[in-house]
Amino acid sequence: MKTGKGKEKFGKEKRAGAYMTLEACFIVPIAVILTAFLLILSFYLYTVCFLNQAAYIAAFRASLEEGGNYVREEKAGEELEKLLAEALIRLPEMEQEITASSSGVSVVLKTEWPLPGLSILPADVGTLQIQAEKKALIRDAPAFIRGMRKLSGMADGG
């Protein structure tokens, strides 16, 4: 009778081990894939946010610069170089387009972000296009306030 109980106990342990093997075959790879996906997604979102912020800060600082449009374009380029040098993640080469006009400064950044692991697929899905386009208006605050006072004076007097 002792042997019968031992065999029954061994059978239950064997089934429990089979469940653990089955769990390890399905659950662990899914957990690893999801973790890798979340890491890639967070790097992508960081890159998008960083490029948008860099484009806006460069445009804003250039809009505060006194002088002609070429002076503002140079200032935006300098600021953009400083900001991109501070990136935590190495950024691929990107296209920069800086335009300044009498109304504002516009900065456009375009880059391709390679997705790790997807470059093995036959289709061209291994890269994502990132474009950050920001514009900062040029405002002369004292002149704007004077103009608004003149307009309100005309409305009251006329």
C-alpha cells in the first residue's frame, strides 16, 4: 500500500512540473516581448518629445533676437546644435529647416528612427518617420501695448 501512495504522489508532482514547463514556454516569452516593446516605445516617445521641445526652444530663443532674418536663422541654428548635443539617446542624422520672417521663426526637424529587430522583415517597416515642426512668433511687447492703447483710445474718442 505504501507504494501505491508514492506513485500517486509522484504523478501529481509530474503534472505540476508539466504546468510549469507549459507556463515557461508561453508566459515568459510573452513577458519578454512586452517588456522589449515597452522599452522601444518609451525610447520612441522620448525622441519625439525631445525633438519637439528642441525645435520650439530654438525657434523661441531666435525670435527674441534683434536684427534681420538671417541673424535669427543663425541664432536658431546655434541653439538647435546646443540642444541636440544634450540628447540622452543618440539621434540619427536629421534634416533641419530653419526659416525666419517678419512674423516669426520656424524650425522643422525630420529624421528616421530605426526600430531594433524589425529591420529583418522584408518590407520597409524597420524605420519610423519623425517630424517636429514648431514656430515662435516675433513680438515686440512694448510696441504691441502702445498699439493696443492707441486702438482703445480711438474707440473711446471716435
